Amino acid sequence: MDNYNRQDNDKLHQSENQYNPPLDQDQDSISSENAENVEVTKPKRSSSFFKYSGLVTLDSNQQEHEMYAAPKRNSLKSMFAAFLAGAVVVGSLMFAADKYNLFTVNGTSQVAQSSSSSAGAGGAQTASYNTITNGSIASIAKEASPAVVKIETKVKASKQGNSMLEDPFLRQFFGYDGSQGQSQQNQSEELQPSGSGSGFIFQSTGYILTNEHVVDGADEINVYVQGHDEPYKATLLGNSYDLDLAVLKIEGDQPFPTLPIGNSDDVQVGDWVVAIGNPYDFDYTVTSGVISAKERPISIPDSKGTRNYKHLFQTDTAINPGNSGGPLLNMNGEVIGINTAVSADAQGIGFAIPTSTISSVLENLKNNVSIPKEPSPYIGVGVQEVTEDLAKDLNLPNTKGAYVADVQPKTPGFEAGLRPYDTIIAVNGTELSKPEDLTKKIQASKVGDKVKLTVIRDGKQQEFTVTVGDRNATEKK
């Protein structure tokens, strides 16, 4: 028994010596035989969220050899500090948003208004958002339609020569073929329908803006307003043939819905627009498109003369007979033009009078004050193409230039000395190839400008200085 215990103690002592060398023995002096039996295993990372921070050694006396050092940290404190920092940042943002309305509709509206104000003062830009329409075509249609009206005109059946019935442009524009008036004309004073169009209310007291050709020659004007079964009898306050604008007035017990008039100078080519009107008696039709071009001039002849439109918007928004006089709206729901004409030979080519033209004369129209005509440069000569025969008869070197067929008395050209049979070959030293070149040069000049004309008369070259005149001022005299 003692031998057994002694042997066991020897084995135990030997095992302890293998794993626990004496403290005064250098680690490097451990025999290779004992070292081969030692397997060092690094401590496994605890699955616990919080880690132990300290020194881990391989001996029971906690000596610092073969030790593994775990990094010191305090995750709980780090997370708490991060949470506090985040709370401070979020709280600051919420305070700023509440104070300056950065994330509210009103804040956006204020920004849009500020941008619009700055555009008016300097660089032009188009606002794309407002609190009423939210830039949605559906919202624009809903908000704007109540202020859009349908206009129907009537004339006396015995009235002859009515421009509304005889003008082919207006008949096509309003969808009127003329047969109804011809079959119903008699000697009575009964009123007969003559045409229809659109308009919009711009003041709640019943002021309506439309095209002059919508109400031209009408003996009675009826205005239909949404929500009212019976039409209102309208009074024509003022109109302008040259600008094709007219203001009507209706009377009601309650204020009428209105549309705001925007600034057409802010509109850019490519901007989205919305048209509302009554084409072919399809009441309150909404169409949309873009501004295709600006500053378009067109001319439309009628029984009174020729309407020379200038500065028009061109748009691919669908405009049809009956849309005339209706509003062209930007994405803010503001009127930036009045739908006026459409190309009969093409699709997607419509025209609208911009509000820049309207705003300057609106008060005159309301008060029936005469609107001064825009100066029209002219020199008072009628010209035609130089043919081979004319060039030979007039001893001209070629067929370039503008042959003067007529000179009106008391005009700038007559007073400067121009006469029939003259051939104008240059303006201010620039040669002319055809008569249209002379017309463009004069129209590009300002009233009062002096232009030097190079003329061939009787085979000899001469120069005349002509002061450009104003055709409209001359016609008043």
C-alpha cells in the first residue's frame, strides 16, 4: 500500500514538474522533451456580450510569460455616449425644422415665393411648386376650372355682314360652318347663336378676360359659370382689335372664383402648361403640354383687316375651336397666357397671348380706355421683285434689290425723295437680294431712326437718307 502511494506521489510530482517549473528556473532552460508535451491553447472569446479586460497567463502564479493581452474597452459607456450624441443631433435638427419650417408645406411655399420674388428682380426662373396645386395637373384642373367660363354670343338674324359669321378663320376656330345663320336669317329681330368660346374670371366681382374675336359683333353675350344653371348676361367693357383682347363684366350675389395672373416672362421653353376651355361644346376640357417656343409672330386676316400678333407663346397643348379666350396655366395654377389660335394645317401647334402683353393694358380694358397702338416702323413705299425684263428696261446690272412700284404721298420715303421706278439695292451699305430684305431691315429699325438707302435711278447710283416713321401715328391723322 505504501509502495503504491509512493509510486503515485512520484508520478504526481513528476507531472507537476512538467507543467509547473520552479520559479527560479528560466523558461528557456526547459527541456525540449518537456516542451514537446505542452500544447498552448489561446482562451476562446466569450459568447457573453460584455468581455473580461485583463491579463491571461499560462501559469497558476499569474506570471507574465506567454500571456495574452485583451484590449481594454467599456462597451456600455461607448454605446451610452453614442446614444447621447445622436439624441443631441436629432434634437437639434427637429428644433431647426420646427423654427424654420424646413420640412413643412408652408416652408416649401415660402421658399417658392422667395424664388419667385428673386426671379422677378433678376434672373428669370419658373416656380415648380405651390401649396394649392402641388404641381399636379389634376390639382390644377380642380382648383382652376371653377374660374373658367364658357361664352356664347348671339346676333340679330337681320344683321347683315357680321364679321363673326363671315370670317372663315373665326368660323373654323369656333366650329361654325355658316349654314345655320344662312338658313335662319329673316327680317325679324330674333337673336341667333353666332359662336362660342372661353374666358376666365380674374376678379371676384365678375371681371372676365377673353379674346376680342370671341365677342366681336355680338348683340348679346351669355356667360356660363360652373355651379350655376342659368347663364349670366355679360357687358362688354373694353376691347382691342389689334391685341385681340376683351374684358367682360357679369353681376352676381356672391363673389366669383378667380384665377391669378402670373408673370409670363418667367416662362421658359420646355415648361409644362395646362389649358382649360370649351372646345366644340365639350365643356371644361383640360389638356396639357409644353411651351414649344416664345416670341412667335403670326398674322390672321379677317373682314376688318389683319390681326398681326406678336410675342406669342407656341405650345403643343391641344387647342381646338372653342378654346379661344381660355387660360393657359403654369404648374402653379397661374395664368401665363390666353389661348388664341391654332394651326389648321398641323397638329400640336397652338398659340397663346402672354400675360406680359395683357398686364400692361388690363386696366385700360376694364375702364374702356383707348389703348395706344405699338409703333409700327415704315417708310411708305411699295416694292416688288426685280425681274429680268425690269433689269433690262431700267439698265440694272442684275436682278438683286427691291423695285419701287409705289410711293405714298406724305410718307418718310416720299419726303426723302424716293420715287416709282427706283430700285433700292442696299440699306446702310448692306446689299439687298430681294424685296423681303428691305421689309425686314425697316421693321427691325426703330421709329425715328435714319437709314441710308442706295438707289439706282436712270442707270445711276444715288443715296437717300430716310427717317423711319410710325404707320399707326400716320393712320390717326
